[in-house]
Amino acid sequence: MDTKGLPLFVMVTPADMTDRNAAKEVLFRLRLMHPEFTIVWADPAYAGQLVTWAKTYLNLTLKTVSRLKDASGFVVLPRRWVVERSHAWVMHACRHARDYERLIQHSESPITWAAITLMTRRITRRSSRRNGQSASREASRD
């Protein structure tokens, strides 16, 4: 996801692939597709060797967003809430609640389609505001 919560690309992995191994593939693809990116924000679970690997091999700075030590209960974390919100939006499409697909590509396609729908809504929402429609009228469409 970018900082606005829009997906840069979709990657579904087999269940037996760990998140850390998948993260290397994601970062590698990110570097190929978006060489202009220099910083990637991540969960603290990706700290450690992955930070060094990303800097050494991809010249990416991997910054982790951690919860404050004295925080209790639910806390909205900077940057990470954008990803969580975007995942919730994609999961809102009931098709993504369960995955029965046999091929990974078949799992990626509906996620991409849901993301396209979200991006299209955002684009049309912004353009309609410029055309004089009110925000309350737009909210009733979603």
C-alpha cells in the first residue's frame, strides 16, 4: 500500500510461506516496479535481518512502526492504520472473506478488482466535489 492506502501491487503467497520470506519478495517487486521509493514502513515483526537485507540488496530503508511501551488497549499507530483500513475495505467485498481458489493468480485477481473499485470511487468522489456535489450526497453512494 502507498501512504494513501492504495495498493501498489497484489501478491498472494502459499500458506507454507512465512511472512518474512514473502516480505523479501514484496520488497524486491516493489523496488523493480517503483525505483523512486526509498522508505518502506512496516510492522515491528519485520525488524532485524530484513532491515539489513533491504538496505544492502535493494537500497531501501525499512522503518518499523512500533506501539508505545506504556500504551494499553487499542492504539491507532501512525502509518500502519492506513494498511489496516485498506485491508478492511478490500475484505468488505464479501468475495474475499474466504479463499477457495486453487491457483494463486485466481486469488490475486478478485483482490485487484476490489482495489480497482476502491480507486475508481476515490477518483470519482474527488472529481464530483470539483463539479459542485456535496460530500453528504457522495457519502450516501458508498
